[in-house]
Amino acid sequence: MKKLSEKLEFWQKSSNFAGEMNKIVRDSAKLLSANVVAQAIGLLVYPILTRLYSPDDFGVLNLFMSIGGVLVLLSTAEYQYAIVLPKEEKKARLVMAVCAMILVIVSGLVLLTLPFSRQIAGLFRAPALAQIYVFLPLYVLNAGFWNILNYWYLRKKEFNRISGYQVSQSVLSAGGKIGFGFVGWTGLGLPLGSVLAQTGALGLSISLGWKHLKSKELIEWKDCRTVAKEYKNFPQFALPHSLANFVFSQLPVFILTPLFGTDKVGLWGMAFLLAFTPINVIAKSLNQVYYERITGWVNNGEPVFKRLIILLPWTLVIALPVFAGLYIVLPWLTSWLLGAQWEASGHLIRWMLPWVTVALLIAPVGCLKDIYFKQKTGLLFELICGALRCIGIGIGIWQKDFMLAIGYYAIASAIVYAAEYGWLLSLAKGKETKK
């Protein structure tokens, strides 16, 4: 009877595990399908956009987005990740209120920098930046607000709301950029299309999801302070980690723009977009679903490592043959799709393929450092990565070769990402061993 009972318990656990994995697959598929549609729309219009706008126009857009990206991270201090964690909904709403307060302050400060737009553009030797800098406060406000909503929808498992935002933003952005390009607004068209698409998609998401957002509970300042202190690891460690990650990922834009010009940086931006858009489609969906799911496993004392390790062989089996084939055809493919002036982007992507492969592996497990409150170690990895990237770019600058600067930068990224991936898996395994 004991053996029979053990067998029944084993099969029940196996059945529960299979059911959980099927649910993860379904939830991931919802976000993945929306990401695929949204990113496919974006990618399909690039053969049109690259014939309406020059590499220089894209280089200025990359600079705008890089500056905006830093400010967006500051706009919530990374508290949005804590929205998913509390068991009580009231506490989650308090975290949202903390995020909203920080967002308003940061957006207001960005607004105060508008009179200095020419001086800021001068730092990067990119005069065209001054013309589009006026859109920056709205860009930061929109992006920060969506970060808050995104994680609230994740908490509520409202994956359709996330999907709707992604698709509507992509459609509006593509339409706006093409329209502005055709009427000759090449200097303003790319950033204006992006910001207007944000605004429209955000408004649509709020109007459709209002019933999930409204609450009759009053938010008190003392409760917000308590929650802010409870989740202080996010601004203390997750924020510096995210800032380091973003700034170091944008080093080619910040460092190479004044030295090689916005046209070269435009080629890099296109290479980065083509290389990482397909990966980010998969990675973002996996990360969002696994973040919520792993949090549940950890809270319930269930194994994590055994569930995650099965992803490794499948990822490699799919990724390696695909990337090997792409390596052969990339320069020709980018030239054929985007125009002859973009062939160099294909050569840049070749350098990036090892980095892209490891980024795909790390996507589902990256949330472990937040869930296990290991943001400090995650920050250390990011700082090491940044240092190696700076060295790589520095060698390329010393050799006066833009292509080599990107190549060394990409190799440094792949090495550190691989080391971090191993650490994250060992972290999950170590937590289970202690039990």
C-alpha cells in the first residue's frame, strides 16, 4: 500500500507539473503572439522607412531613445517590479502609487531641461537632437506610466491588455513614421511617430482596462513610505543594475556618436534592432510570464531549477542552426531588404550573434535575481560587463575602426552574459539544495 501511495503521489505531482507547464506555455503564447505581430509590423515597414529616412535620421533617433531610456528607468526607480510580489492587492496598489509619484517628479524635471536642448545636443555633436528634444518629457511620462500598468496587468494575469498595447503601439508607430516620411518630415518623423504611438496605445489601454485599475481605497502617504522601505532593494540595487545595463548597452551611441557621427551610429542602431528584435519578442514574453510564475513557485516552496534547466537544450537546438545560416547571408540580406547603404549593418550583426545567443538563454531566468533579492550580485555582473565593453570600444577607437569597436563590444557582452547565466542557474539550484 505504501508503494502504491508513493506512486500515486508521484503521478499526481507529475500531472500537476505538466499542467503548470502547459499553463505557462499558453500564457507565454498569448504574449508571444502579440509580440510577434507587433514586432513583425515594425520590421515589415523598415524596408519602406530606410528608403524614406537616412542612416543619419536613424542615428539621431537612437540618440533620442538612448537619453530617454535612461530617464524612463529613473522615472519609476524600478519599483514597478515589486507590483507583482505582494500577496495583498492593497500593498500592490501602494507600490503603484509610489511609482506614480516618482514618475511625476522625474517627468517634471525633464520638462525643466527643455531650455538647454541646444547645449545637450552640442555635447554629442548632433545639432538635430535639439529639434526633437521637445518630445522627451512626454516620451518619459508615457513609457514610465506603461511600465506601471504593464506589471499591474501581469499581476492580474490580464495578458490580453499587454498584448493589445503592444500591437496598437506598433501599428500607430509604423503608420505615423511612414506618413511623416512621405510628407517630408524626415527630421521629426521618426521620434514624433514613436511618441504619438505611445500616447495613443496608452490611452486605449487605460480606457479598456479601467475597471481593473479603479479602486475606492484611499492611498495614504505613510503607507506608501512603508511599502517603499519594504521594497527598497529595487531602487538600491535593481535600479543601478538596470541603469548600468542600459547605459552600457548604449555605449556605442553615447561614446561613438561624437567620434564617428550619427550616420555610423544609425547603422549600428539598425543592426541592434534587427539582431535583437526577434530575440526580444521571445525573451520579453518568457520573462514576463516566468517572473509571475517563478514568484509563485518560490512563495509556495516548489522547485525552480528543475523547471528551468529543461529550457537550455531546446533553446540551443533551435538557435544555433538558425544563427549559423544567418551568418552566411546577413550582409546580402540587409542590403537587399533595406538598400545598399545599409549593408554594413549586416556585417555588424555577424559580430553580435554570440551575444544574441546567450541573451536568448538568459531571458527566462533573468528575473531570479529580483525574486531571490540578489540584485547586488546582478549589479556586479553588470559593472564587470560595462568595464569590458568600455575596454572593447576603447580598443576599437584606438584602432580608428568603428566596426571593430562594435565587434569587441559584442564579444565582451557575450562572455559576461554567459557567466551570469551560469550564476543564475546555480542560484536556483542552491536554493533547492538548502531545502
